[in-house]
Amino acid sequence: MTIESIEIEMDITAALGQLDRAIETTLQQWGEPLRWAITAVDRETNIAQIEAIIIKE
């Protein structure tokens, strides 16, 4: 098991009602999310910058 820090960009337009679920589902592609935070949002493109700590098996 390893712990890794990642940064991703994600379009949040379609996920506004369930943004937390959409982010966690996206992060699971890399491992189990331990914690995450939205660090920036581009209002023109609705792209969010997300920093996360994940656990990889």
C-alpha cells in the first residue's frame, strides 16, 4: 500500500448537483481517495483543479 498526492482537472458543469460524488468517483481511477480539495475553478470553462491524497494497493 502506498500513499500518493495527485492533481487533476475536472469539468464540473454536469456534476453541480452531486459534485462530491463525481469527484470521488473520478479519483477512484487512481486509488482510494483519503482526502481531496478543490483548489481553483476557472469560471469561463467550469474546469476545477483538484488536489487529492490517494491510497494505492
